[in-house]
Amino acid sequence: MFAAENGLKGDPRLQAISDAIRVVPHFPKPGIMFQDITTLLLDHKAFKDTVDIFVDRYRDMDISVVAGVEARGFMFGPSIALAIGAKFVPLRKPRKLPGTSEVIAETYDLEYGSDCLEMHVGAVQPGERVIVIDDLVATGGTLSAAIRLLERVGAQVVECACVIGLREVKGQRRLNGKPLYILVEPREIDGCY
Amino acid sequence: MLQRALIFSSSNPICSQLSTTAPPDNTVFPKRNGGWIIPFSSYQLPAFPSDSAANRPNMASQDEQDPRISNISSAIRVIPDFPKPGIIFQDITTLLLDTKAFRDTIDLFVERYRGKDISVVAGIEARGFIFGPPIALAIGAKFVPMRKPNKLPGEVLSEEYSLEYGKDTMEMHVDAVKAGERALIIDDLVATGGTLSAAISLLERVGVHVVECACVIELPELKGRERLGGKPLFVLVSST
């Protein structure tokens, strides 16, 4: 669901957040219009507003864990966690988290090949209410892997939250049945996606 | 392994003098551990907190420590033989699970850097991305990620640096910062200082003034503090 359609219709902060995101054409390869959030991080007010919108949404939802997907999820997740009094749990690329016997992994498909996300066992307890945060959701492959990791340890994923997300087709607004909350759509250049 | 928890500033006796006038050109100042600091001719030493050094024992003395430090130190998990035998890994993920200790970690940095006219917090991939943004947001600064190669989509500057075996490269968006801005560099841990040194170089190449490097943990035996080109280093926990 988009923030503008769920309580934040006409909220000027959303336009400013969208405007602060830079589109870089043909990165990392031709045809991809890369949504660059680093320019959002340079705009202190827009960055703060981004965090505040998520904090306002999750503050009273009894969330005890914010799980952030490496690496851009790390830029947003901890500030949200600190503000709502939750733990921050990094979901990482392989072999970054120390203690191999204490790490669980989940693979997911890429356009070509696959990748893997890892989490520390014991970071999250069964029954804990969790939100997963990343900068952008495209196919949902990464978020699906994150949800699977958390559910494997018995956590309850309440929602996935992203700054940017494509408007889905055919009403498929869920990931493994989990709701998705998005602030803005990808910006266009010259009318192209 | 003994973990001693300290707060200490750089080896710069000037910090406790609260000088408010610029030194004359060509003045040199002795460093506590030898060597010299030559300040920029127009640079005013940052006035550290508004109360004098005498009222801030954690600045003037290494023996007193903020009471929040011991919980921060004990929240860090030590993992032997990672990523390879003989290395003792300082795992900050357990600190992130302790909401009070994580909050206190951020607060200690924010208290130090708020009101110091710092407009840039540069965080080093990836664990610098966890600590940097909350600090940046709290002090009103931009957050600039310093990244591994080929991650940043825009025009970048690159700096190569040495690893124990081989080399790595750090990148920064050229238009993220402007000449004359005052910057902090954040990472979770300083060991040899190679990564921090590369970050300092990148920022200085575009005319940014690096005010200080800040890390949660220092491994003092690896002497990273001495490899920062005279830049001060502030840490919360020193691990021997």
C-alpha cells in the first residue's frame, strides 16, 4: 500500500521525499533507471521526514524488531528502531555475520542466478513482531527471503516497509501474504520507467 | 581477553585548552605521543562542549568514564577465530539488540558533535551505515555513504587502500559534499586505520575538512590512531 493512499494523502513531505531521490539511467546496466536514495540522505529535512513517517506508523504497533536489508536498509532501519524502542537486526550478504554456527541463510532468485541473505539465530525470539525495511522493492525477491528467515525463527513479520516501490500489477500487494508499505513510486525521466 | 572501556579524545592537548583564536600561521603544536600538529591557518580549533574541560572529566581525564560506557562495552560480543583463525572479532550486532546501549552509543556521539557546525557525517560501508545516519539526523548533518566499488550510481571518486593481503577500493559520490564543509567519519571499529585513512583522503580531495574520526571500538595494538594523518580519533571502547 502506498502512504499517499493510507492516511498521508496530499502530505507535502512525500513530494519532497520523491523530489530528493535521483534517477540514474542505465545503472547498473542498460535499461535500468536506478533510484538513487543517496541524494535523499543529503537532504536533512527529507531524510528526517522519511524516518518520521515510518516511526509514526510503527510506533504504536508493538514492534520489537526492525530488520534491515544490507546495505541500504541499514541507512533507514536503525533510526526507526531507535525511535520506536525496537532492536535493529541486520540481514546480511553471505559470510559477513560472524559465528557460522549461529547464522541461518535463505537464498533467493535474481534475474540471472541467485543470492543469499543471512541472519543471526537468536537475534529474534519466537513471537516477536518485526518489520522489514529496505530502500526499494522491485520484484520482492529480497524481501521474501527476509520474511522466510524471520519466520524460520518463529517471528511474526507484521509488514515490509520501503521508501520506493513499483505500483504492482493485478492487485498483488503482498509478499508471502505480508503487507507492504511504500512511501513513493519510482521517479521517471523523460516519461520512461 | 581484557576489555577496558575508556573515553579518550585524540592525543591533542589543545582540546582541553578551549582555544578560541586561530593560531598564527606556521605555528606547530606538540602532540602528546610525539610528532606535531600543524593547524590550518584559518582554522579555529573546535570549542568542545560549552562547559569547561574541568567540568567534563571524560574529556580531560582518561580515568573517569561515562557510566553508559560499561553497558555499551559489555553489549559487544567477542567472537574468536572470525573471519579466520587468530582474529578476535568484535561483533556489534549484539549492541544493536540492546535498545538502551544502542541509544546510549548514539547519544554519546551526538552529545560530542552537536553544535559543532558539522554538516557531513560520512559512514563507511557497511557497519558505518548503522551508526552514521542516526547521528547525522540528530546533529542536522547530511549522511554520505563511503562504499565498496561499483555500488554508487553517480559520478564517484575512488581511493585505493591496503588490506592485510591485497588492496581494496572505497568510493564516494563527488557531488555529495562541497569544499569547506566540516565532516565526521564514522565506522564501528578502527583497527589498522587503513579504511579511515582512505575515507579521509576521499573527503580531503574535494576540500572537505575532516574534523574527527569516530568509532565505537578501537583495537589500540594495531595503532590505527597513528595512521590518520594527524586527524583526531574518538572512540567509546578500547579493546586489548
